[in-house]
Amino acid sequence: MSKLLSQLILFVLPISMGITAVIQGTFNRLILNTWDIITMAFFNALIILVISGMLLLLQHIIQPNDQSFLAIRFNIRNFQWWFIIPPLTIVFITIGMAFTITKVSATTVFVLSILGQLCASLVWDGLIRGDGFPIMRVVGVLMVFAGGIMVSKVWC
């Protein structure tokens, strides 16, 4: 794969994930017109379980080489307690998005969500990865903070 194509994919993929998050949140809000929030979250989890199971089956059928991203590396002895954190965050995001979108606009929810992601990423990169806090990254986060204030009408 060419370097330009890889860069394009890595640029478009996060944008696509952002669009998908808006679609998921707004459809979950619509589902809440019919179902309660816990049933909606359970249904989301059930669909994820079915799709993940199908992908796992496909992975076992194809059995890619050991260098592949899809190579099978599961071993229950390697389980760590913190492996439960990602699924817990999915539950929080699913329920939180659906709830907040019913109270405020999707724009407000996602600008503030992006602000939270940027703040957490800035701290992670600065403290865990050791990248420090480059001024342009900090300024960028502050700009999104200003945008969050504008769209949420908190202090306006």
C-alpha cells in the first residue's frame, strides 16, 4: 500500500467514525421513543455480540498469517483485569449519547464529546507517551473549548 493511500485512509477513517457516532447517537435517540434506555443499550450490545461472533468465525475460517492484524492471538491466561474497561466505556458512550441527545442538540453533544476526547488525548500523549504539551495542540484544544461554549450556550 502506498504511503499516500495509507495517509488518506488514516485521515478519512476518523472522520468516518465521527459521522458514524452521530448516526448511532441520533438513531439511538429515535429508538428511545419506543424502548427504554437499558433495552436500547442491551440491543446494541446484542448486535455487537452477533457481528463480533460472525467475524470471529470468519477469522477462524480464513486463518490469516501471524503477521496480520486479524491473526488469532487469544489466550485466556493473558487476561488482565483492565480488559473490562473498553466494554464498560461502550456502555457509557451508548447510554450517555442517547440520553444527552434527547436533552440537547447533536451538535452540542458531539462538540463537547470531541472536547473531552481531545483533553483526554492531550493528557495521555503528554504524560503517558511522554510527548509533552506542544503549544499548538494546547491552542487547538482551547479553540474547541471555545467552540463548546458557543454551541452549548453555557455562558452566552
